[in-house]
Amino acid sequence: MKTLVTGGCGFIGSWLTERLLNDGHEVHVVDNLSTGHARNLEHVKGNSRLHVHIADISDQARIEPLFTGIDRVFHLAALADIVPSIERPLMYHNSNVNGTVSVLEACRKHGVKRVIYAASSSCYGIPDVYPTPETAPIRCQYPYAVTKYLGEEYALYWASVYKMNITSMRFFNVFGPRSRTSGTYGAVFGVFLAQKLAGKPFTVVGDGKQTRDFTFVSDVADACVAASEREDVAGQVFNVGSGSTYSVNLLCELLGGEKIHIPKRPGEPDQTFADTAKIQRVLGWKPNVKFEDGVKTMLDNIDYWREAPLWDPNSIAEATKDWFKYLG
């Protein structure tokens, strides 16, 4: 297959790119390197079937020719994190919504056979039911969640109106090596691993009893590939989760270190937990990496976070002040 991965230099995208190369496919990566890093593909850069294009997905004129002859597209490119989406909503809309429409139109023009859209479980907001099924109400709590959900709505609309074979995958709390180390305060693993390297305490939000459906990145890549290989799931949505949910306190125990507590933040659920019955039934997919094994893998690769920002209660309070201001 001739495949294309938007955001292929990013965290999940680089794992998916590697998986596709290992499966023998030709892979074209489109990434503007705003959050991804070329080093994430350093270990496969000598592969003759890998082609990296530095381009912004919202620049339709630039990216459209890259879709010529492509069989499958995995659309992962997006801006992530909550705080910057509150501060710069227009930028997020341009990337996550306009960029998605740009990718969809490129796929439509060139007759791409299969498209996988990377959606976000953040669309559920604070759910009523756990584990949370795909039919749960949509309750976006912040601009990032809104833009990812709007991207999904556009993708499913294109599937319906233009008869394109598009499937949406709602990821839950993905973790693993090469996760983001940007300057933006965000993903818990990046924050905690930088703190561990520096010998500083983990900054635990609230009492740490909140749980998350931490899903290892290789399992997410497997789910995307499994969906892409099916022709009969156009217009469908699938949760991608670990099959369980784990407390932040347990994460601290597994990482090993002291902890301090910072205020609980508005709009954050006490639990995320995917109902994965549909993806297991329809696609035959199930996660393979246990949470404890995934955390050990993170610790084995901890040097990746040596240059990541080091956060403490004061810098976190400053970085998240707009979070409390607008969502409190």
C-alpha cells in the first residue's frame, strides 16, 4: 500500500509510521514540525519507503499534490493541549478544523480509498457513564476538544455526502516513548518524567485519586491499522482504550518519587474509561500492553525527557491561570 500519515513526526504518528513501514508499506509523512520532531523518525530515516514532506495541512495548495496515488490516509496532525487552545482558539481552529477539511478535500480529489481520522475522547467531557460508550453525549469542555470533535464531524459528513470510506478513532489518554516534550504544560507523563529526572516531586492535581484510561501508543497504532484494513466500517466511530482505568497515585508509585498536590482544575473528569466493546466486537482489536509494562518502558526511555520543561506549583499556576479564569 501507498500510505500517508499527517503528523507522522509526532508522538503517535511516528509510532504509526514505523508500524506501517514494518508492514512493508510505502509511507509519506506530512508534518509542519510545530509539535512533532524529525528525531522521532531518526531510527527509520534510512528506509527507502519513507518520504517526509515538511508542510502545513491547512495549506491545501501545498499538500494536495502529495495525495496523488495514495491508498490510505491516517490523519493525526493536530494541535493538542488545553491551555494554549484557550489562549489561541483561532490557531487551534485553523489547524484542527480547517486543516482537517483541507486533508479531506485532498483525499476526495485523489480518490483515496481509506481515511482514518484521529479523534479525541475529550469530546465526552465529564461523562455520565463509565466505561463510556461511543453513544455517550458530547460535552466538550474546552476549545481543543471542540476543534477535534468538529474535525470528526467534518470527516463523517464527507463520508456520508461524498461516499468516502472514513472511520473515526477516539483515543483515550495515549502514553509511551516519544510523547510530547513541548513547552506547553500538558500531558502528565511528560511533566512527571522531567520532574523525576530533576529529583523533584510529582505535581499531583487534587488528591490523585482521579483515574485515566492510559493506553499504550503501540496499541493505538495497531487499532488504526486494524480499522484501515476494513472496508465495511465507513462512517463509524470507535473508542480506543486500554480496557481499564488507573489512578494518578498509582502512576506515582510506579514511577517512584515524592509528590505534592496542586489545585483541582475545572472541566476535568474524575475518571476517563473507554467502553471498548464495539472495537473488540467489530474489528477484533484489543490492547496488548499492560499499564505497568508501559510505565516501565517509559522509565527505560526516560532520557528522552531530559530537555523537557521542568514544572513546579508556581509555574503551573501561572501557565494555567486562563484555564481557571475561563473554565472555572
